[in-house]
Amino acid sequence: MEPKDTKLIFVTGGVVSSLGKGLTTASIGALLEGYGIKIGMLKIDPYLNIDPGTMNPCQHGEVYVLEDGSETDLDFGHYERFTQAQLRYGNSCTSGKIYETILRKERNGDYLGQTVQIIPHVTDEIKRRIFVAAQGVDILITEIGGVVGDIEGMPYLEALRQIAYERGYRNVLFIHLALLPFLKAAQELKSKPVQQSVAKLREIGIQPNILICRTEVPLEKGIRDKISLFCNIEKNAVLEERDVTTSIYEVPTALHKSQLDTLIFNHFNLSYARKPLTLWENVMERIKHPMHKVTIGIIGKYTEIQDAYKSVIEALRHGGIEHFCQTEIKMIDSEQLESDNACTPLKDLDGILVPGGFGSRGIDGKISAIRYARENKIPFLGICLGMQLALVEFARNVLDHADANSTEMNAKSSYPVICMLEQQKQVVSKGATMRLGAQKCEIMPNSRVYEAYKQSNISERHRHRYEFNECYRPDFEAKGMHFVGYNAQSKCVEAIELPDHPWFVGVQFHPEFKSKPYQAHPLFAHFIKAAINNKH
Ligand code: GLN
């Protein structure tokens, strides 16, 4: 079972969370891929949920959907945007999944009378999952969620210690990413919290090989020497990672400059000539020298945390990168659009995007924004709930059905343009039961959507329960709505557009999950192009 030749990198976090560990882990992946190395990514989340699918995006950021329909943490978005790693269900390991497996085995009697314990049963299951993820790749990079010292994380660290012991020093590398706080009053970087978090790792038997210090100010020699001595880490392996100022896509190049790649190769006894990261340098060139600028409004309801719309925001930026355009993003709380001066926040926008969402809060504001985009010919992209509401808006204001709605918002609507298919109505449990993951879709020729994709057969990721109610289609078509994407198998509408508008597109799927900085998703690229044209 154990893929003997795969080298293993474990990334832990210290002092505080929200240090950008996911981003750094993804950037390490990008850095190694630059050398032609086949990498795998695994994320360990010590919480007891099976997956984040049922979590509120305000607390945990967006739910990121993989090709196979797995609902994962937003860090998977970083992994896919930065690397080519194949990610599926097994690349996400949560305590929920570990305990689910163990409890099922216990009920089956698979433990043959033993007492089931954290050590060895939980740790063995953790190791098994790490080795499965390591199959078929040269280097597996595993990020351990949370902060060293969290009670939930202890069994994972014990499992990692065992792996390091069993596999040998040269096959396993520990990178610890910790906050090195700068105290303004003392005008000094303080190393004690870093020392203590490394001490916590050593307590369990893990000696980090590389320490990445997240700092606001440069790491001077004195403090580097001190950290090196007290943390038992070679001086050249104590790296600084300053906050990037221009774009997160600078991180792979910054890590390359700090010689992280050389340190990794030396540790594993691998030899590669140093190479520039052309792909990422090109991306940065485009970001640093824009020729255009557009402002796009995202009309959402989880506006208090930007991470709730992470992939949409990044995909908009990618669309900009493609056209040498700086994309400024304005988060607009849809409830704000429900008052009297409703449309004021929309006035200066070059494009309007209504993203996915659930439940009825803020719906009327989103509908007002869609109406504004439709009537004022502002480029519009509606994603999932955004497409559904574009159809509700059209039904209300063009087809004159004031009561039109989705049955998610009003089960008694007399014109329920969006509703649940029979199969979904049978579903009772909430976890992983939506229409999820990659599904095929056929695009009609001579449409804006076709112009973007330049092909008729596409596949995109889904995450929803409700669909357009086909019986109303003739009413919509009679008034100029075009249904341009269709899933022949499920018979569901996948894409709509208005031909008499500069660019008004709605899609039932989530294109944002497949966009990369060096290869913008075609719909986002065309949306931004329409926004640039709209300015001129
Ligand atoms: N709430 C809608 C549905 O379940 C849309 C979901 C979404 O936008 N992801 O169909």
C-alpha cells in the first residue's frame, strides 16, 4: 500500500491561524511543479465535520467543489489555482472522515474484540490516508489545518512523527509556518511565540526542518540567528515570508528567491538546476502593468468575509490578467439594495456579478441589481443562484408575473420558475446531497457563451438543488430570453443569455472553480472584456 518512493512534505502552522498557510502550501506546489516534479496535495482538517459542505461560509469561507463533487475547504481553491495536482475526495482528510471510517469498522466487528483507541487506530487510519494520497506522485505536500497545540490536531502530529520515524530522515520534510510578531511599541520582532510553537512540535517528537516566518518587516541576521539556535533549525532554513503587496501570485517567486526549492532538494537529496518561474513571472508582469481598469460589483450576502467568495474574486482577477486589466472588486451587500436609494451603489460599476447562494435573505436586492444590469445594459454574469434570480427577475419584470419566484424562496409562488426536481425532493439529509461536481453541458452555437468557450461540449462543476422549470420556457423565449446551455442527460438548463444586451449571461454551474491565473476561465475572460468595452 505504501508508495515507498514518494517524498513527503508536511506543512504545519504556528502561533495564530489565518497566516496564509494554504496559500504558502499551494505556492510550494507551484514552485516544485516548475521543475517538472509531479506533486500531490493533501489537506488535513482536524474538525469533526465530514466536509465543510454544511458549514456557513461566513465562518469558514467558501465551499470549494472538486471535479468529483467533493465539497472541500477553500484551500483547495488555492491548490487548484496554483498547481496541476489531481484533487479528489481522498485529498481532503477530516477528523469526521477518520472517525466515520473507524466507527463503521467497529460496528462491523473489524477490530476483532480490541479496544479501539486514538493510538494506534486513529493514527493508523491517518497514516493510511496519507499513503493513499501519496500514490502516483513524486512529492506529496500535506497541509495540517489549524495551529500546533490545538487539541484536535494532536493525533495527526503523532501520526506524522511515526511516519517520519518509519520512512527515514531524507524522505520526510517538515515545514513550519509561524507568525513572527512585530511589536510597534518596542520596534522589535519578537521570537518567543515562534520558539514556543516549535517547542510544541518538538514535545511530540517533530523537529521542523524549515521555518517560514510570516513577518511585516525584514528578518535581520540577529533575530534569524537567535531563532535558529533556539529552534534547532539551520540558519539558512529560517526564511522570511513578508506580506506580498501586489498580488498573491507573487508568492511562488518570493519562495524561489528565498531558496526554499534548494533547501527542499538538498534535504531530499534530489538535484535540479535552479530555474526561473516563467509562468508566474508572466502573470506578475501582467498584474504590474495593466492597460485597463474595471470595477466589478459582487452582489452577495456573505459580504462581511471576502473568503466567502474567494474563487469568484480570483476568477474575476484572472479575467483581468488575461486582458492586462486591473479588476477592482466592490463587495455589495444585497440587503443594502433593498432600501429606497437602491441602485446608488451600482452607479459606477462596469460589470455586475451575482454569485451562488442559499436561502431568501437579500434576494430582492439581488433581483434589483439584475434588473439594473439588464435595463442599463451593464455586463452581467449570474452564477448558480445568480442565474436562477436572473430568470425570476425576467419573469417578474418582463413577463409580468409579479409573484414569480424560486420555490426555495416561496413554495407557494404562482409562477415557480425555479423548482426542485423529483429526485431532489426525496432527499432528507443535508450533507453531500446536492447536484454536485462535474457534469456535461451542450452549448448552442451562435451564442455569447459559445463565443467564450469556442466549443459545444463542455463540463463544469455544480452545487445546487434547484433547477429552471422547463414548462415556462416558451414564455421566456417569446420575450427574447435565450437558453444556450443544456444537459441532455438530466434535461436541465445550464446557461441563459440575452442577445439584445451587450453581455448578459447566467450559468447554473460554477465556472469560478476552474479558473487559473495564467488561464482565465473563458466566461470570466469574456465578462471582463465586455466590462472593458462597456467603459469605452
Ligand atoms: N440555492 C440554489 C440551489 O440550491 C443555488 C445554489 C448555489 O447558488 N450554489 O439551487
